Amino acid sequence: MRVTFAAFARSSAAAAALVMGASLGTLATVTPASAKDAPKPTNSEQFSKVASPFLKLFNDVAGKKGKVPDDAFKTAASALVPELVKVEAGVKNPLDRLIFGDWQRQVGGWADNAALTNTGLQNMLDSGQLQPNQVNTVRAILGQTAFGANDYATVIKVLSPIAADPTADIAVPQWLGEAYAATGQPKLGLETLKAAIAARTTTAAPAPEELYGRASRIADGAKMYGESAEWSLLLVQAYPSPLKWLGAAQRARLTTDNFSSQEELDISRLLDQTGALKLAAKDVSREYVVYLQSIDPRRYPGEALRIAEQGIANGSLKADDAFVKDALTQAKARVAGDKASLPSLVKDANAAPTGKIALAAADAFLADGEAAQAATLYTLALTKGGVDADKDRLYTRLAIAQIALGAYADAKANLAKVTGSTALIARLWSVFADQKAAGK
């Protein structure tokens, strides 16, 4: 993203008037830092003397722009650099510094001299003679050029004051965040982007998507997997899409080495319900394998059969693959018997002294797509007790059943009770519940 600087374009006549003592407003249409009724600032006598001969040279080069080959123009501009050194000795007051800095900026641009351009921009800032809106513009341009030159110290210095300003260019907090990351301060980079998002978020719309994406990349680069997962969650919350759900789920896995097959199963179910498994086969082939490994066709054959056939149909799985063939064989052999056993599970669950059988029965009904019966049995398991070791799984799956039934508020309340490593999975499901409630 390129920041423009049209507000500082000059005519030769305006520049000539300035160095002879005219007001600052002629140059940059700014209000000087002096009080409203104070005399308008003028250039120092010393500056006017040395600037006048330079101005003639400056205007001669400016007149060549677009009329001579680029290389010839660059050579002519480069010849002005030592002349600027002579002018600098005459800089005695803030107005002098503003004009001199603007000349440095322009000559640096013509001569492709980034260091001179940056010095000029810094002089303009240091002059104290810019209006607030122009201060932000100059800071943004200096930050951009410094970022391009990997001068991260300057980026941090000039962009920190404006990064959270919602009127600043959207690239500003991104450059600053990257500068912090490049100097070994990724947490400050993420804090910068968080503040920028807060400043730009309204009731009508979230902050621009690129801010979330930049934060995720900074966290990824720093191997801050917890923060990366958090930012992916915030991104999919603000800008839901199947691809972002895939990224959020995959980053969640990076936060721990200890997800059980049951937790992996609930991640896979989320990908299925958010449409992520409908992405291009190359993106989700592994996800289908993970799903089938977690589901275990011997335990939940109905769900395993549905997922295997879905993956084959969309090209994510190959029907002749040994793993897939085995999953299909196992599932098909058990589907009818599994379904026939469900009524007796309900009877056993009601008769049992604890909720353990009710929990197992609820899992079976959920896998078979019977959300209402699953919710009833999960609630029964909680009522009977004896399931404390499995409460995180129970609350998560009760909520999954409630989401399927459209009971989104109840689902969110149960997801809020989930703790430990499953808590991040529960938060993802909670975001999904919000989106379903909003019709997204």
C-alpha cells in the first residue's frame, strides 16, 4: 500500500516566495505552531541568502522532469545533493527547517536516495510547523520508507504515536507491528495491532481484515502458538469463511501436543459443520484422515461411513486407498447393529446409578445425528453424576447437540464451563454458535 503525498506538491513560484520571507501557509497550507494572533513566521535572513541560489538550481532540475530520460534526470537531481549541504548551514529557525526538509524530501525522491528522503521527512517533523493531519501524513511516509529500508528503529519512533489513530493509513499499524517483530519484540507488535483493531472496530463493521491476518503471521513467525490460535479465532469471528475456519482449527492443534482422539474428533466435527471440509481436496485430505482416525469406525460406524463417503465424493479421499477401504469395511459391517442397539442404551442409561452409561449413549446418538436424544442423555449424565473426569467433553458435546437444535444461548453457556486443553476447542464452537445465531 502506497501512501500519497500530494498535499506537499510545490510550485516553483510558491517556493520562491517562501524563501524570501512569505508565510508558511504558501508552502504547505499549514498553520504555524505560533499563537493565532502572533506574527506569521518568516525565514531567517541567513536561510534566505543561501536558499535563493539553490532555488534556481532546484527549479532548473524540476523543469527537466518528464522532458529528459530518467537516467539523465536522476543524474541532474543527484547533483543537487552537495548543494543542499551548503543550504543546511543557513537553517536557523523552524520555518527554515520545514522548507529545507521538504527540499531534501523532493531531491531524495528524484535521485532515488532513500536516506536523503528520510532525513528530509524527519526535518519536516522536527520543524514543529506542520498541521496535525500533515504530521500524520509525514509520519506515515517516513515510516513506510524506513520500513522499506529495514530501518526498524525509525519505524518504531515515527509510527508509534499514530498507529492507533483510526484516521491513519491502515498500513501504519502493520508496518509498526512488523518492525517490533523484526527487532525481537513480537508481543509489542501484537499489542500494536490489537490497539489498532480496537480503534477501528465499530458496531457496524469489524476492523479491516488485514490487521487480523498480519497479527496471525507475526505470531506464527515468532512461534507464539497460543497467540496465533487466539488471532485466528478473532479473525474467523470477524470474517468467517471455510478457509479461515480451517486455519483456526489447525492453529488450535499447534497449542498442545496433548489433544486426545476425542478432542480431535470435536475439531473435525467443527470443520465439517463450518464447511471447511468442502474446500479443495488438497487442503483437506489430511483432515478427512484425521477425522476417520478420531471417529474409529468400530465405535461410531454411522458417522465414519458418512465422512468416508463424503471424502470420496469430493475427491479428498481415494476409494482404493487401504486406509479408506478398511474404514468403509469396518463401518458398513457395524452400521445396522449400532443403530439397533441405541434403544437399549437409553434403557441402560436410565437404570444406571451414575451418568457414565448415559454419557456413552449420548456420544453414540450424537455420532448418529440424533441431536435431541443426545442432548437429553448428556443432561441425564450430568444429573446422575460420576462423570467429573469427562465433564469437559460432556459440556462440549452437549453444546454441539444444542447448536444442532438451535439452542445457541444454552450451548454458549455450557461451552463457557469447559476448562483445560479443551477450552480453546469450546471457544471455537462458541464462535460458531454466535454465527449460527446470527444466520451466518
